[in-house]
Amino acid sequence: MANNWNIYLIRAGIFASLFCFGLLTSCSNKGKVIAKVNDTELLEDEAYILMKHLGINPDDADAYRSFVEEWCENEALKTEMKSEHPNEWELVRLRSESFAGDLSRIFLEETALLKDLDTIVDNQEILDYYESHKAEFVLHDYIVKALYLKIPAGLDFKSEEVHTSYLLKNDKDLMKVDSYAKLYAQNYHFNDSSWVYFNDLAKDIPVTKYNVDNLVLNRTKTYFSDENFTYFINIIDYKLKDEAPPVDFLQNEIKNIIVANRLQELKEKNESKMIQRIKKKHEIIINI
């Protein structure tokens, strides 16, 4: 990345820290400087906190490096604006402090209310919510039950009868495919009791030469090779796009929605009480 801002990426620290994530409190490198922009430093434990909040996997070296580079860019932009546009920077600073107050409100509310939050959701509640909100769950992608196997090109899979076993025509076929997958598979999926988005299943399959609609709707069973891999696909069942999926596919999502709604109700009932309690703990002076 072009470096016109005296940005120092301490690469050794970045890669060494990958071994410490998840054990950060006991890691001997805690506090290591992993990036610097002028006089502002990014510490390893700070990076971990931010990445966790943003949903970035610190074990992914590419994602980790992208995060650090973006942090450097942001710090450089802040420094540049503070230097070149001080009046506008003051507005940015004031708005960021105001935003910090909003974040604090959210955190304090949820921390105070979680102990009173009922997180148990029974099946009837899930079913009632599903029936009342079906239109909100209309699929934009097929969901399927399928077998998918990806193995390195050049393997003699026919001698192991994988090209027939993946069709799952009898009870012993799945056992054969499972055993073969444990030895050779680069990727393998089979679960006939749960649904998966077709795009998630096919994200590393070169299906561009196929019409995806036909591939799914015809419950296609096929295998093909490119220069690197051989792919086996067996579409066992599917649910149409533009329809609501089965309720069991949405069970966890609906449970989270119901619990989130309960939390919101608690917030609305208790917000003013919490604010007043906190304000009483602090010296507040208004000079108007």
C-alpha cells in the first residue's frame, strides 16, 4: 500500500499476534504496537477489541492486514483534517463525542436490562411469529438439501465408485462418500435434515456454465472437473425463491427477533428510570 503518511506496519507483530487471539489476557505480546501513524499507535489488544466488535476474524491474516491498513488510513485522514481544516475538525470531534454518548446509552441500557430479559422462546411463539410475518422471510436465494464433494483433480475416484456413490441410491453409498471425503475432500457437505442457501453451498463451485435455476429445479445430480478439482453435486430437495422457507430453517432467526423485541420493550419501560439513576450519581451543572 502506498505510504505517504509515515505509516509503519510492524508485520512481525501482526503475524505473531495471530497465535495470541482468544488468549489475549495471557498473551505475552499484549500491548504490542502493531501500527503507527505519526504519534498515534494501534496496540494489539485494541485491534482485537475493534475487530471483535466489527465481526472480523483475527485468524484471517488477509482480513487482519486489511483492518490495520484501514485503521492507518483513518488515522491519517483525521490528522490531515485536524491540520488543514481545524474548524471543520472541531465539528467532527464534537459529533464523535456525542456519538460516544449514544453508544454508552445503548451499552448501559442493555447491561442493566439483560439480567431481567427472558431469553426462553418456545416453539409455539416461534410458529406464531412465523405465521404472522411470512412475507418478511421470502427467500431471495434457493435453499437446498444437498450433497457436495470437492476433491483434487487427477484422483482416480472411479476405482472407489465415488461417481456412483454420490447419487445416494442405497444406504451404503453415504458411508462410502463419507469415508472418501475424510481422506481426500477439499470441501464436503451433506445434511439431509437441514437446509442451506444454495449460494453458500456453491460459493467455490464453478457453476457459471450451468443455469442455476435448472440446476436446482431439476434436482441435478452431476459431477465435472476443471484443471484443479472435481466437483460432485446432488440436489436432494429445494425450496423456491420468492417463497417463505420452512419454519425450522428460520427458528434461530425468529428466536433472536423475539428476544430483541422483548429487550426493546424493556428499554422503553425503563429508559427514563435508568437515565435519572445515572444522572443522580454525577455532578451536572447547566449554566444557561
